[in-house]
Amino acid sequence: MLRYYGKDLLDWHRGELSSRRLQVLLKHLPRDSSVNRELFGEAADWSVTDHLLAATVDHLAAANWMFACVNAAEDGDAPDAPEPVPRPDGKPYAGPDEEPEPADGPGGPGEPGPPNRTGDTASGSIGLSPERLVGFFG
């Protein structure tokens, strides 16, 4: 808090900082703060833009893979499916067809996770199967 707001935690003990003000300051710490890094790990570094960019790369790779599959010779080997961009939580992107499961935050299961966390699924693995791609692009 000292780094971002110029307020020392000892100010609360001294009575110079109210409990409500302390709560507000802690709640609105920037994502690069050490508190957010401790609570959420690498996921604290990912913004909405980072998640959207990773999803864009995944969809572009899937589209290129589908194009290569459609235009490949019938008797030839199909190209390997692309690997999704690794996400900070280690799980692949859930995609638009699947409902994300509530994130497991610092308070336990069902508690809110880090800001802008996406891609949690019930199974934890979704892959890029042809059926899934047809469902998305079809």
C-alpha cells in the first residue's frame, strides 16, 4: 500500500486510517501489486486484452488448420491440430460454447478468482477436435 497509495499499514493501528478506507485500498490494489501476485500467481499478470489475444491466436490457428485439412489430398495425412496458447492457470481456453465453472479464488471453491480470469472448465481439457471447431465456425 505504501508503494501505490503512500499509506502505511501501521496507520491503521495508529488510528490514522479507518478500517473501511483500508478495505477499499486493499480491494483496489493494481494487478501488479504483490498482494495480487501472491493470491493469484501468474493469472494476475493477464488482462482482458491478453486473454482476448490468446483466444484470437487460438482461433486463427484453428482456422488455418481447418483450411489445411479441407485442402489436403484425400489420401494424405491430415495435419496435426494446433496447440492452444498456454493460459496462466494451465487450462486451455473454454471457448464460447462452454460455460466457465466458478473460479477457485483465495477464499476457496466458488469464490471469485483473479480479475479477468477465463477458461476454467469442468473437465479441464477441451482440445481442438474437428467437431468442436465445426460447432464454433459452423
